[in-house]
Amino acid sequence: MEATSASDKPVCGELVSVAHALSLPAESYGNDPDIEMAWAMRAMQHAEVYYKLISSVDPQFLKLTKVDDQIYFEFRENFEKLRIDVLDPEELKSESAKEKWRPFCLKFDGIIEDFNYGTLLRLDCSQGYTEENTIFAPRIQFFAIEIARNREGYNKAVYTSAQDKEGEKRADKGGEKAKSGGERGADKGGEKEKKANKGDITPM
């Protein structure tokens, strides 16, 4: 993602050695646990970075790749009526859906680095990356749907919710400071009053 400093590079150095393997179809490597673990690690790290990004920056202003315009145009030209706020897994994973997605994805082979890497995609864009709300998708499919969600305002809910929580935290801290300051002021006032009272006592 262009919005982060090194988003198009593996987050951890140890993942570089399996980069090629991760780009191959699943049947090419069977159920190799090391490959699956590396794939899952990178996908989770990517998801965490992306979710923090749309929580801290208005998603409508984000640029995820150098070819966002092309991805968005091709996506909406081919999937004009696809609902993206809450995805139906069948629209991505069924055999008929795969047949429609395949030519779209292949258009970006050589344009998007690691275009078919496994990436975590949220089903409901108003929610985070929970087990129930997440599916695996090729990287270009993730970009297509998330660029559309950003441009069409669907990811705004995440940003707004995060900013509201930050505002509440700041308000709570401000209230605590004011309360603490008031208590200190009251204590000082009490001390002054005690000193004044001592000064009023006349020796017998």
C-alpha cells in the first residue's frame, strides 16, 4: 500500500524466502505447515497495518497502489452491482464467481506486485478483522474491494468510530485533570484557611 512506507515489501525478512511459494496455487505445495504459517503471518500483519491506517486517516483520501484509478475502473466495470459494504462469500468463492474474477485478477499480473498473494479481507466493512468477519482473498481482490470501499465511503464508519473513541478518551483525561486540579486547589485553600485560623488565636 502506498499509504505506508514499505507496504509492498514483506513485513518480516524471514518471509522473503517463501515469497515465490506463497504466490503459487495451493495444490503446488500441498499442506506444508511452514508455508501456511508464513502465509498467515504476513496476511495478519498486512491486515493489522491496513486497519490502523483506515482508523487514523479518512479512507477517502487513501491511495493504496500506484494504479488505484485503473483498479477501481476495471472493478466497477466488471462488478458494477457487487455489494461491497457486506460481502457475500459466494460472490467471491463460488465456481461461477471464480470464473468471473479470474480474468479481472490476471489483468494485474505484472502491474501489482504479488497480485495473487493470500490476503485477509473483511466481509462486513464496518467491523474489524475477527475470525467470523474474515476470509482469504487474492491481493488484487483485496485492493479492488477496499479501494472501492474507500472511494464510495463505506470504510468511513471505521474511521469515524475510531475518532469518536479517541475523542472520548481525550474528554475523560481532560475531566480527570480538571477534577485533580480542583481537588488540589481545594486542599491548598483548606491549608490556607487553617493557617489563617492559627494566626487569629490570641494567647491568654
